[in-house]
Amino acid sequence: MPEPDDALSPATIAVTAGRPDKVPNAPLSTPVVHSSTYVASPDSPQPGDLGYGRWTNPTWQAFETALGLLEGGDALLFASGMAAVSAVVEQVPDGGRVVVPAAAYNGTLVLLGQLAERGRLDVVGVETADTDAVRDVLRTGAHLLWLETPTNPLLEVADLPALVEAGHAAGAVVAVDNTFSTPLLQTPLAYGADVVVHSVTKYLAGHSDVLLGAAVTRDQQLRERLHGHRTTRGAIPGPAEAWLALRGLRTLHLRVERAGANAAELARRLADHPAITRVRHPSLPHDPGHARALAQMRGFGAIVAIEPAGGAEAAERLAAAVELWVHTTSLGGVESTLERRRRHASEPLRVPESLVRLSVGVEDVEDLWADLDRALSISR
């Protein structure tokens, strides 16, 4: 596990961690290492030997060092966010019980649903913003408690300290998908979570140009099992993608700060817009998750969910009418994007038909507002 420097802020760690040693003529940036194998040590294998390209890579390791320091654990980079999710889920024994948000990232829910249909897992959905409801479900035990906070796309905020405690009391491993918050706004391992998962594709890389995932833990035995899963299942990242993600990580603090400020301002304005029936964002004082987010987060994030008056049809008209905003799936890039989530057949039915998820980027907020306001006015 990388040793954190308590004197450095997360913003500084994002810029400085995972770089080559400062020796004369060394590169400032970590290079891309393209190699399928490495020269063996005389007494191979030795601890720390790179060995074979499916085991590790210096470019992966640089990113893993930086993310591990930011999250306060030991990171592993995967080929995609779903590869990281799958690696964690695979640790649950056959017939094991998984407690998961009833409305969460649909990729995770689809995977768990498929495993439940095969009889591989017993999957129980619960409203994770309702702490008592989660405790009730956990009273009969669980092997894995899967959390998102805020959830995707309803932006519900779970009580992390309370649910980590309840999960452990039930005998469960507690995993937290921290994609929306990033380690700059929330570090679940500090609340006792066992493992944190990221879609690195989103905010960590930040430029909509790579597919990567990561898992971070303080439990070295769990890390070894996750590493073994990555190696044997071949869920390995490419070195070029790892290098791009590391370069993106260098500006994470700037992007999260700007996008979050834009999101809060847009949420405030949208809350008073006559074409909108509901706005979801934890920055809003009336939002159900506001007080909880204030207590356990260092910001509110850059995802806003809105429900236009006029239902799904109005939502689709809005998506078609924007010009600066991009109508597309995914999130977390520098550009602002939106989509009606229920256009995907796999989206949980609990998500309203009209809900539009906004991934707010780093553009000028007045330009974003002008485009959104105009599109709303013609989509009513």
C-alpha cells in the first residue's frame, strides 16, 4: 500500500503521485510501457518482479499508486468499470447474498440480475437512503453490501458510517462505488468500507477517451484475490489507456471543483424553472440528501437529475433541442452531456420515465444555462 503524505492535500497528490523518481535526466511524466514480458531476475521469481505483461505494468502501477494515495488504500486498475465490479462480485460465494440499491448503475444491476437468474447469487434490492430499511434487510445476514452514494441516477445519499457498521455486523463485505463522488469529495475507506470501485472512464480520466476501472482496498488479502481475478480472467488495462487516465488525474481537482460549481448553480436555477417539475442535486437545501451530504462529503458532485413537465416526450424533446450540451450516455468528461435514462431498457423501473441525467462539465456556466433554458422553452 502506498504511504500517504498527510501534509499534502488531495489536489497536490493528484498532481504529484505516481511520477518517476526525481533523479537527473529522469522523465517528469511516467512513460507508456508497451511490453508483453520482462527480463527475469537471476534468481527469478523475486518479490517485485514484473514477470509477464498480464500480471502488472509500470504504467498501470503509476496510476494505481496515485489513486491508492487519494483513496487511502491500495489500488488495482482494470480494463473497465464493469471489470472491477465483476471482480468484487466474484468474491461472493455461490448462493451468497448481495444487498444492493434498488436503483443504481444499471450495469451493476444487470450483472447481479443475471447471476441471480442463474442461481449463482441471492440479490436483494433496498432503498439505501433509508438506513433503517437497509438494517432490516441485513438482519438476516449478507455476504456483500453494495453501495452507491450518491446513487446513479437518482442521487440518493446513503449514510456511509451507519451502513458500513450495519454491513459488517451482518458479516458482509462493504463495497462502495465512488465514481460520482471521486476521492476528492468522499473517501469511503475512511468510513470503514472494505473496497471502493471506480469507473475510471468517468471523472478520474475525465476526457471521454478511455475505458478503465479500478478497485481500491486496505485489505491485502482481498487485494491479492482481486489481483488474481484480474490476472486469470484477463481483465487487464492497456498501458496507453492507463497513461491517458493518469494524465487526466492530474487535473481532477480542477475539473471536479469547476464542474461541481457549475452543477450547483444550474440546479439552483432549474429548481425555479417552470418547465421542470423536480430537480435532484444534494446541494439544494430542500434535497432529501442535503444534510447527509454536508456531513460526509466535501462537495456535492457534478451530476444533476431533472424531470421536465410533460413526461418522457418532453424529456426526449429536450435532449434533441440542446446544441452545446451533448445528447449521449456516460458522464464525467469535461463536456456537458445529458440523456433520458429510461430510454435504456435495462434502467431500473424506479427511475421516472421523464428523468434526464445531466453530467455537468467545465464550460462557462452561462453558456450552459443559455442552451438549456432555450431547449427547455421549446421542448414544453
